[in-house]
Amino acid sequence: MKRRPSLDRPVASKAVVGDPSGKLKAAGAPAELRRWVAKRPIDEAWDQTPRGDWLLWLAAIEGLPLVCLVDAAMAVVDHLVRDGVPAADVPLVERALNAARALKDAAECREAAKACEAEAGAPDRMDYRTAPPERRQWALFAAAQLARSADLLIAADARQQGERDIEGRARAALIGVGEQIISRGDFDVPRFNPDDELMVGTLYGAEGAVQAAVRALAERGAEGEALRDPQETVANLVFEVLDPLREALRGGRLTGAMVRRVQAAAFKADREEDAIPAQKPRLVIWSAGILVPLGGAHFYTGHSQTGLVFLGSFVAALLVPGQAGAILFCAVLDVVLATGDQLREGEGKPARPESERIVRAGAAVLAAHVAWWLLSSMNG
């Protein structure tokens, strides 16, 4: 991904950025990153940062929600699944991905992390006395770190909500009203606080996942310049997730829905959504308003077979997405009945009046559904 030069983005005021070097030092960021940021404007540092883990620190001190950092690490681990993770390890990595993506079950996050750690060993603790860790070990370790980060984020979010709840109850008791009277409002998404150990752990976990992913993409035992290409790949993945959110935060447009929408897009972009089911509610209303009364009227007047045509078309439209069900039902019905009447005439038998009525009804419904489909297609 080609990053935007800093000249292409609006210049941030000091009120927004503050003192990035000071914030990084207070947050416990790596010294190498602090030296990098101290030599250049914050936007230039953001655009040119060569490492994905550094981008996580910069996003954290600028106030991006911690869930965005977890999502960025998730995008990196998801890339590992597609590029380099052995087939035998994919279920373990995907379990960690799914647990982090859901962000609901802390116990599942911990179990997924333990399962990955059991297979990975401790690649981050190996030294010169042991052989370099294999790439698969680093990939599993990255997935474990991601799951650990998600576990701590769930805990941080629960504690933040609990504190808000206690505050609301205290206010209610102070003024002598029931606690249900006090509106607790919308809970804020957790943002990095260097004094909160759960939030610090969330950032460290995401950082560890990104760093391990670099090793998983590099050749075994690679160091120094040999890590440049994997670092660039990972940095671009992190940038792709975080940069739109950072811009939205700068412009005051970062909503809770947008935070999760970016995460979802990162994992659903390769699955095309079927556009037809989106039209289905309108089709059901239209079908229920026309086909059901017509079918009921024919049953009431004694033309039960014709009524079945209308009701069958409605049921087919419900069972099969879009207009395809109703169109297919009516088309097959008309062909079968018309063919049957031709066979009867070939045998010298008269055509059945009821069949003619059914064919006309089926043809009318078929034409109506085709017209609806054409109109829906033209209107997008």
C-alpha cells in the first residue's frame, strides 16, 4: 500500500497532538521510537514509520480506541493465515482470530492463547544457545499475543463499565432517588491510559502480535536488513486499518459504529455479498399484499388449483432469495401444464378448462415478478 505523504493531509494542531515524544515516554514506548518521533513532525512520522508496532504506539497516544489497535493486530495475524501458516496450525490461529474478533468471551481468548502457546513454545525467549525458532512458532506466538490482548481489552472494558455503574449508583444515593433514574449514558470505548495496567497490557499484546508476525514472515533466523521487507508488509497492513480511523478522529467523525466497521471490512472484503437478498423485504411486502389476497380469493370462489399458483409463488419467493424463487416456480408450472395440455390434444382429448385458468394465472404472476426484478435492477 502506498502511504500518503504528510503534505496531503491537514496539519494537526498542537492541541490535538500535544507533545508526542513526552507522551511516548510517559507511556513507556521504546526509546528507538521516541528518538524517531523527536526528529520529525508527527504526521511525517506517522506516514513514514517503518514498523507496524510503532504505529500502534502512535495511535495509542493520539487517542484511538484500543479496539482499533487489536483490530490492526488482527489484520496482521489474518494475513499470516493466508501466507505461511502450515495447514496443521491454521485451526489454532483461526481460533485465536475468532476469539479476538468477537471480543465477548475472555475465557475463550485465554484458552485460545494457551493452545497456541503450547504449540509455539517460547520463541521470544530463545537465545544463542538454541536453534532459531521456526516461522510457524512465530505465527502461533503472534496469534497467542493477539488473543491475550483481546482478553485484557475485554477486562479493561468491563472494569470501565463497572466504574461508570458504581458512579451512577452513588449519584442516585446522593440525591435520594432509585438508581434506575440515573442515566449512565453511552459507555465510552476504552482508550489508552498508561496508568491502567489492563490497557497497557492490551497495547503490549497487540505490539507483541505485530512483532511476532514480522518474524513469521521473514526467513528463519533473519536479523537486521533481512527484516526490512516483512516489516514493511506488516506496517502497511497496520497503516491500512488505523489511518482512516486516525483521520476520522482528527475530524471529529470517529463514531462507535465506524470503529467496528473498519475491523469488519478487513475480514470480509474477499467475500462478495449477494445484492439480491437486500431487496427481499420489499419483495415479501409486495408479494404478501398481492399474491396472498389473490390466492385467498380463488380459494373462496372454488378455484383452489388457481389459488395454489398464487400462494405457491409467494412461498417460493420466501424460500429462495429474491425473485428467483417465484419466477422459477411460475415458469416450471406453466411449462408443465402447457406440455400436459398439448399431450392431451395429441391424444384427441379436450384441454382442461382449469388448466387454462392456471396457466393464465401463472403467466400473470411470472410477468409481474419479471417486471419487479427489472425495476429493482434499474433502481439499484
